[in-house]
Amino acid sequence: MKPESGRKRNRRLIDRLPDLPQHVWLLLALQFLMNLSTFTAMPLMAVHMADHLRLPAAIIGTVFTIHLALGRAFPVITGPLVDRFGFRNFIVAGLIGRGGGFLLFSAAADAPTVIGATILICLGTAAYESAVYGLFGRQPHHLVTRVFILNNFALNLGVVIGPALGSFLTLYDAMLPFRAAALFFLLLGIWSLRFGYLDKIYAGRSSIAGSWGGVLNDRRFLWFLATTLPWWFLFAQLFVAFPLYATQLAGNENAASAVFLANGIGGMVFVALSLIAFKWIRPRQMTALCYALLFATYCAVPAWHSLRWMLLMTFIYTIAESLILPAIETITSELAPHDKQATYFGALGLAWGLGAAMGSYAGSWMVLDVRAPYLIWGLYASIAALGFLLALAFRRAEPSFERAGQPVASAEQ
């Protein structure tokens, strides 16, 4: 039989997209609407705190540490609860919690209120994402990578539309984007009441102690989490250093929205590339390659001190983001035992939170206080190089885990 050509294989992969269950498509649509709501307000948070509330860099770093770190660390609690009690109620509560947080942020006039609003947003994020990613992780192995690539596309589509909507709303009232985001989340929470049937489709349950025991005894997974820490440090800069740096270059707040617009458009453009790339490159290899791409990009940024180059760098960064996120999520899903997916994604969220905490403080301090482009981007290039080395070390260490009784996932063989 004549071997199938690469073009036919790629076409077959795209043709099989409709094979996803209907409820997965609904969850992907919910992800788009959720991110649209988030990014109606998110690009303006750092600028609003710095320019309107006059909060110092330490407070801004604290707010984004809470948002990016605790929002990812709280799934340590909510993940096992989802695996034990089901999905629908956590989706609904998470969306409503985020709506309440953005509403409180819109009324905040001081640092304690801003921090309180951020904590409420984080609690909502943890509950919602533990449920959604737990559901995505329970898909069959041959569908998992596809689901996470499409999830990344849905999120980036929200990133494209959300900032444009937020910029439009600021023409009428600076607080309107935050109030609109709050309303969107409350409406999505009410709409998500329909997802009760998912708890019957995915009826398998795991005890809280058993779920966390599985994570803590899985040395291969813990090593993998270490390889993701540099990425979460760098990912935090999309929300902190990128918009602040762009605003400094342009001298106006609209540059912050332009950063997220470039990121969202790049994510949409590269979704097709992601579908094809994962047919040829395994997720573990993809992680190392993305770190290498980030290293090369950050080394070049200071050479051209302009907003145009900053947006081009953001676009290139998005290539790595579009590939490394599905790779990390696919590996997590493959390593997670049955009925413990939400807990494993909760542990991934803890690593995300730790890396984001360091990245948030470093990003706000470097851009607002240090203001030395070669030092700023040299630091980010060094972090990317560390990630590349850790990813290579993880791949080489996996055979030892196989010999120790923790076999490498069959999807990677």
C-alpha cells in the first residue's frame, strides 16, 4: 500500500475535528466567552492601578501575584473537590465569583479593596478551571491534544475581541469595561446551570486523600512540573511587563490593548499550525523547542526599542504560547490516572502560581523601577534557557521512571 502523504494526514486531522462530543464544543464556546469577558477588563487593570489609582509597583505586583499565583494555587483545593463531587456546580460558582470580583474591582478606590476583589476573582478562577480542565482531561487520549489546541484557539479568540471591546467601552467610562466583564460573567454563570448532565456522563469519582496521594507519589509528574516553572514565569509577563512596557514605549494606554490584540490574533493564526505540528512533533519535544524560540526572541528585543518591534515580538511569542500550552496540558492529561484529572491539573496550577508569582513581581519591578531594556530582556532570555535545559533533562529521565514502575504514557511512544 502506498504510504499516506503528509498533506493527506494533515487534512484527515482537520476533518476529524467534528468527532469531538457536543458537550466539548459547548465547553469550548464557554471558554471563548469566558476569555472575552476577562480580557474586556484584564488589559486595563495594570494601567488603571498605576495611572488612576496611583498604586506603587509593589502593590501592582502583589495584585498580579494574587491573580496569577493564587488563581492557579487554589485548584490545589478545588481540583480534588471537583474529582470528588462533580463539575457543574464548580463551573457555575466560579463564573459568578469572577463576576463579583470584577464588580468589586470597578468600585475599588484603595489597595485593600483592589486586593479583596482580586482574591474573589481568583477563587472563581480556581473553581471554574478545575472543573473545565478536569473535563477536558477526561477525553480519550487520541482526542486530548486536539481538545487543548482548540481550547487555546477559543481562548485567543476571546483575547482578540475582549481588548477591542474594552477599549471601546473606555471611550464612555473608564470603569465600564470592569462592570461589563462582571455582567458577562454573571450571565455565563446562569447559562452554565444547564451542564448538570456532565456529572452523569463523567460519573467516576476519587476521594480527596486518594487524589492528592496520587500526585505526591508520582515523581515523574513532579519532575515534569519543575520543567514548566520557567514557562509560567515568562507567561506572567504577558499580563504585567508586556502591557506596561508597551505603554511606556507609546505613551498611551491603548498600547496595552494592542499587545493583547497581537497575542490573540497570533493565537488564532497559529491554531492550524498547532494541529499540524503535533502530528510530527511530540509534546515533550515541543516544550523544549518552544523554550528555544523564546530564548532567541528575547535576546533580540532590546535591539529595537519601539512599539512596532514590541508587537512583533508579542506575535512571535504567541507562536511559542500556541504550541507549549497544548503540549503541557496534553502531558498532564496523559500522566494523570483516571478520575484524578482535576487534581493533576490543580497541581499544574500550583506550579503555574509559583512561577507566575515570581514573574509578576519581577516584571512590574523591572519595567517600572529598573527600566533597563537589556537587563529586562536578558533576564527573560535566561529564564527561557533554563526551561530548555529542564525540558531536555525531563525527557532523558523518563526511562528511569519507566524502569521504576511509572511507565511513559502510551500516546508518546
